Amino acid sequence: MNAQARQGWLLVAPATLLFVGILATPLAMTLLLSFNGWSSTQGIVPTLTVQNYAEILSDSFFAEIFLRTLRIALWVTLICVLIGAPEAYILRRMREPWRSSFILVVIGPLLVSVVARTLGWALLLGGNGLIPLALHRVGLTSSPVSLMFTETGVVIALVHVLVPFMVLSVWASLARMDPATERAAQSLGASQITIFLRIVLPQAMPGILSGGIIVFSLAASAFATPAIIGGRRLKVASTLAYDEFLSTLNWPLGAAIAVLLLVGIVAIVVGWNRFIERRYSQVFAS
């Protein structure tokens, strides 16, 4: 190894050690823990077994919870795309100082504690909250219906905090687009729909992809919001793993749930990434 390569390794060594210490090592320990046995009398049994994974994959109770987690994460991601992409396009067309003011509005939810923000949504979504009363006043419900302990309530609360990630990601992609391209297409007779589909959307796809990955990952692994809004009746994978660790004290089963959740998120993200990059290969190549 020459001196230049040695210097390069020395430069990345601190970051590598930090990565190994705070991420790789805990993940490896969780993976090893998931292959241990468990007994109600002995606790963790240091034997190599796949019983935890077999129990999860064979029980419809776990399948329902993982499907609910996937469903909530997909709904949150879709709604964030539908809200965040147009909002980012409008933000790109704004002029200063309005742009800076609205960027502060967009990132506002991220400046509030997750627990305080979620408790605020609990007040809004409860039976006497503002949202059920508003739905009743406009005639959408015959009486105020609480959205607490429902998937709808969890999705609403998660969208509120995760949509800024989508807005900022799409805005960063659209910032590289030349405004003259839209004017040129308009001068050639292209409609606004054509301009959006053929010019704006392809340029926004890298931002939608990166924002979708962030939003989906955070929504699928969220804990505080589903725990407070969903409660004990509406479990997701993260709250289930928490219960196994701290309620039943079955740490190996909780570790197996966490590992399967991580593997599922990574598989979906990688598949989605490859599909979008293949579909819009020209944009990513440029």
C-alpha cells in the first residue's frame, strides 16, 4: 500500500469506526440475538435456532401487523408525494423573500418535539377534536367520529411530519431545471399537462425517489406516532418489537421482528430505486 492510499484510509478511519460503533455493531448484535432461544423460566437461551423466524412467518397475527405497517407506510408515502411535489414546484417558482418564509413554514413540523406534536394530533383527532367536529359539520359523518386508534389517524399524523422531507427533496431536484425549458415548450404550443408530464415530472423524479425512500423508511419504522395515535389496539411492527422487548421480555423474538422489518424496508427501497432509475434512466444519467 502506497503512502497516498495509506493517507486515504487514515482519513476515512474515524468515520468508519463511528459507523461500526453506532450502527454496524448494534445491528450485528440484534441479528445474533434473534437466533437465540427464549424460555419463560430461563429467559434468553444461548442456543442457535430459527424458531423465532418460524413463529413470525407462520402466525397470521404477525402477518397482519406487518401488512398494516406496509399499508400505512405506502399511504403516507403516496400522500406525501401528492402534497409535496406540487408544493415543491410552487416553492421553486416563488421569489424572495416569500420563498424563505415558506421554507420555514414547510420545515416547521420538524422543529417541534415528536411527542408534543403527536399529543397535539391526539387532541385534534379525538371524538371532541377539531377534525371530527369539522367532518360532522360539513356532513361527511352523521356524528363526530374519533380518528384516534385508527389507521387514518396514524397516516394523518405521520404525513404532517414527513411531508417536509418530500418537499425539500423535490425542490432540490427542480432547482436544477432551466426555467427556459418550460417557456420554450409553451411557445411551441405544448399544454400545461404536457409540460408537466414531459418536462417537469421527469426532472422531479430523482427528488421524488429520494424523498419517497426517506418518507417510506421513516413511516415504516415510526414508533412514537403509532404508539400514541394507534394505541394498544393498532399495533405496527415497531410497537410490536417494543412490546416483545419490554412487556413479555422475549428479546430474541423482538430482535427477529426488528430484523425482518429492516430487511423488508431495504428490499422495498432497493426494488423501488431500481424501477424508477430504469424508468427514468435518461434523467439519472444526466
